[in-house]
Amino acid sequence: MASAFSISAHRSRPGHLREHIRYPVPSAPPWIVPTVVRFKYPDADLKRHYPKIFGVSVVLSSILLALICILFPAFEFRSYPSYATPVIISLEDIPETYQAPMPESEDMILGAGEPDGVAVVDTVEDEASGIDFLANLQIDDTLGGMDRSLDEEAVEFWAVSKEPVLVREVLPVYPRDAHELGLEGVVFVKFAVGTDGRVKEASIQKGPGIFHASALEAVYRFAFRPALQNDKPVAVWMTRPIRFRIVDNLLEARPVQPVRKVPAPVSRQVNSYDRD
């Protein structure tokens, strides 16, 4: 039986290492030599070159990082101050008059002002505005947590002894997008005034869509002394145009005085600021 294996190594030629490994082969015939010859190549040994490659990689990475820091310094952020745009809101009190129903025409004047300047919101009256009377109106509308349903039963009237009187008019807010784009327009709002003087229902008849929400929000906050028929409050329909326009000079931001045969209306002006 052969003894334990043994390993002997010697260099057969430069750069090569030859190992002789002798393994025990039990009961091996004499012509079988239990010796394995194995050659090692130092150039293929990865662990032998690892420290050198690691050092070169660290140096190259440091140089690349330094170049990036030099070529691209830290970013500086600048903030520019915002300036408030003065907005003048003008309101004109005009008494309600009886007018014919608004004609279905498309020749609506949407305003022709300069696109930049100061925004002015004012209510106007023309021949298309007037009062219609409520006929069997069934309304069930809730806006802003306030019940706007019409409890009384309305009948059709063609005349009233006393028209509704506006006691509180809320100025509409000029839409920010329309102000920035220089858009102007006239919005005709039809709304119902109940026996308690509150606006029960409102809808847009004509006007640019960008002003609809602002006009409806303002009209729903109007307050009236209700119309009277035989000394009894009645519900009526009313139509009111609201004009949105922009002027380029603060001194020119005055309400337009319509030509009427009635005494000049009392106008009041409120200044506010629309901050960005």
C-alpha cells in the first residue's frame, strides 16, 4: 500500500512553476505513476495584481472628482421679489327698470382695452337687462352650506307694484388667469330673487366662460328687498350684466355713466390689492 502523498515543486523554465503532487494509489501496478504535474502562470493570478489595480483606481477617481468640482461649482439660487398689482374695483348703483327680454344675438361686445394695465370690474346696465317674473319655479339648490330652495309657491305675474331693490351688491373677483392674459368680457347673469330677498338660483346666459364662476359667486351673495305685488312679497326673475374690463391708467378707472333719463346714479369706488 502506497504511503501518503507528497508535493514537490521546482521551476522548469522562467515564469512557470511546476508542481509534482504524488497521491497515494492503493495496490497500484508498478507501471502506474501516481504523480500529477501542474503548472501555474503568475500573469493569470488575479489576487497577485489586486493591490496595484486598486491603487490606480483610487487615484483616477480622485482626479476625476476634483475636475468635476472645478468645472461645475456649487449652484446659486436667486429669488426675485414679487410686486403687488393694484386692482381697482368700481361699483355703480343703477336702479332696476323694466325692459324687454334679452334678444338672442351674437353681437356681444367683449371689451376692447389694452391687454396690460389695471383690472376693473364694474356692473353695467343696457337695453338687454330687466326683470322677468317667476312662474312655478321649483328650485332645490344648496351653495356654500346655505339652503337656497324656494319654499313659497310662485305664480305667474306680468306686473308688480314694487320692483326688488338691491341693498347689498358684492363685487366679483377678477379671475387671475383673465387678468394675466388681458381678457375682457360681459357676462349676463339671470337669477331668481325669492320673497326673503335672497338669490335662489342663478345661471349664465351669455359671456366668456372664464368669467362665469366669478360672476355667479358674486350674484349669489346679493341681497334685495323683495318685489311686492298687492303688498305681498313675490319671487321674480332678474337679469343683470356684469362687465369685466382692464384699463391702462389708474386715473381712467372710473365707472361708465350710461345715458338715461333718470337722475345720475350714485357711484362708489373700492380699492383693493391683488397680491401674487
